[in-house]
Amino acid sequence: MTQVIWQCPACRFRFPGGDDDARAYICPSCKIGKTIIVRELTPQTNPTNINYPAKRNVIAVLDNIRSVQNVGGIFRSADGAGITHLHLCGITATPKHPKMAKVALGSEQSVAWSYHPNALDLVRELKAEGSAIWALEGGERAQNLTQSVCDAETIALVVGNEVTGVDLDILEIAERVVALPMRGVKESLNVATAFSIAAYYLSG
């Protein structure tokens, strides 16, 4: 099957699909015109893999992320940003979840991960081993992530539950609480989106 661009001559609705796409017979938008192939898509080989090395070692702790879609998105961002390990804690889904592969698209196989029932216990262990614990969270202690500097060899970035945030006991032992600057009316971003920004920033 070849990937192509279909377009409706009547309403000009345009969409990608296979050259055997059943939607091509009748336009999925206007339901009147018969779409035609207007362009064949040529597969690109690794167009964005620039292979810049990460400037520092960053690992991440996923503290009770409830959405498997968010976890899958975090895996993809972790792969792209060069995060070396994802610690999946509590109710956070692991790559064994049947829906993970659809979102992670293979990154669940390229990023090292482990499961831990208790995020607080894990964070205490990581801190004892020398990792700098940074919690991605709002609140009075929060500093602007883009203005934060760290010379630690390893940063453990903790992201929390979509509703309750990072565990309060983890916040108490975190060296730093960092947040992304918000310029609109909302106070936070989706956890997978926020993680992506922070991961790329911290890995350098």
C-alpha cells in the first residue's frame, strides 16, 4: 500500500491515506464528491535524527499517572530527549498495558523502564544514591524551570498525577520544585506536554 494525499474536487477536503483507502470513494466531508489522488507520499528515512548527545543524565519518576495515553506520550518524549530511565510508580501503566504500544509507537522498547509500587520509597533511594530530585509542580516553592541551573550529575525529574499532582511527601524532600511559565488563563499544561518541555530543557 502506498501512502497518498486524497482531495475532493467538489469541496476540496484534503487528507492522507493509503491508495486503497475506502474513504476515497465518497468524500468523508461533503459526502457528495468522489476524492482523487493528488499526490503520492515518498517515505522519509530518519529525517530528524540529528543525534545530539544529551548534556546531562536525566531520569524520570512518573508518580501515579492515571492515563495510559499520557504515559505513552511520555515514553515518546523520553526517547526523543534522551531520558535514560523511566521509573513507573503506583497506578502508572507499564508497557505491558495493551494500549501502550498504540501511543508509544515503539519507544516503550527503546527507553529503559522499571516499575515501583511506591514512588516515595523510590525517590528516597534515588536521593540517597546522589540524584538531584526535581519535582515538576506548581505552588509557592515553584521556580521557573527555564531559569533553574543544576550541576548535579543526575537529575531525577518527578511528574505527578493529573489531578492531585506530585505526592506532598515527595515535594518535601525534593531539592527543587520547578514549573513552566504560564502566560494564559490556565495554571498548568497536560502532564505529558509539560514533561516533554522539561525533558528537552533539562537534557540540554
